[in-house]
Amino acid sequence: MIFETPLIEGVLISRYKRFFADVRLSSGEVVTAHCANSGSMLSVKDVGARVWLSPAANPARTLRYTWEIVEIFGGLVGINTAHPNRIVAEAIAAGLIQELSGYGSLKREQKYGKNSRIDILLTEPDRPTRKSPCYVEVKNVTMKRKAGADQPAEFPDSVTERGAKHLMEMADMVKAGARSVMVYLVQRADCGRFAVAADIDPAYAQGLKRAMAVGVEAVCYGCEVTPDAITIAKALTIEPLTLALPD
């Protein structure tokens, strides 16, 4: 995914009320940017961090900028949750996600389950190489709690009842004979593995283990992040879920 207009650098003053961030631009001007991330943003909202904003295409928009990237632990992290579906769709089309190759049709935001929408629906009815249809749910991952190449990226960074609901619906699709794949997209390049943050949301961790037990698949990919583009770079190992499921 290439940024259509050059990003503007600044310094984070504060992220507040979930969707707002005050940023001091290099010119000295302080602006309020839209923060397109409803999570806690644990580990990626340090006051004084370098950030990059995109200017609004519509100059009449109330908030003239959107927060896109933050520098943490010396590396860049994409925080905008509006981008992961596009990044993953582009990567599938380019053959960069081996687990999701072999499908001729890719559609986004398709209705399924109980009043829900799946991020990506893959179909290939004429070739038996991949089970069809394939329901793909994309989760944006930004959290890394400690510095170091041996430290994992983690999800979620806050309790996500919506995420748990999606797991149940994806499990239902598997039971109905379809394929379901969770894609955890880590918008940073400084992690070699991925872990579920069971201490933050034990219900989500239990839900994922239960879903995987019936056949829901999980894959994780890290990204190369620059002020010019965010692209999938490599597959990350997913740490096993060791918690026991209730009888």
C-alpha cells in the first residue's frame, strides 16, 4: 500500500478520546489529527514520539490530518486500522501470502454470519487446490511491550468483544464446510513472532483456541513500514496457545 500523498512529520503531544491526537509539526504548529485506531494503542502512543500524518484529501474536513505512523524502539509502526484489509488484499493478489494463494476471486466486506461482514471472501469453485469459499478476517497488530528482536508482537491490546464474536462466526463457517483464516497483520518490522495477549483479554484467547480446535486457521505476517508505503514483508511464527479449554 503506497501513500498517495507525502506524509508530514511531527511529534506526538497526546492521544486522547480514542480518536484524537495532538501533534506538533516541524513548523511548530500544533494540530489535532484523526486517530483511526479504537484500541488502547498500548506501547505505541509515547508522548514525544516521532509521528507521520497524512493530509486530508478534502480540505474542508474538520480534522485536516490523519495519524498514520509512529516511531517506537527505533522502528516505524503503522497505527491506522483502516489500512490492513487493503494491505492484505494487495498481498493476496500479488501472491505474497502462500496460505491464501490459488483463489481466482477476491471480494471485500461481504455479508456473512449474523449481521456481520467478513473482511475478505476468496472463492475458486473450479479448482480443488483450495477449499472454497474461504472467509478471511484481518486483525491489525501494533503492540510490542518490550524492546528487543526476541520480543513478540501481541494482539489484542484491549478487550475485544467484537473480535470474539468474529471467531465464533468463523468457526460456524468451518462447521458448514467452508474455510476460515485469521490473518494477524503486524504493522511493524521489529518482531520475529506473534503471541495472543491472554492476560489482556482471556476471553479472546479462549475463543481463538476454541475456533482453531474446530478448524479455523491462523497466520501472521509482519510489514515493512516507511513514510512512503506499508507492505507485507515476512511470515511470523505464532506462539501456541497453552491455556486449557473448559469442558
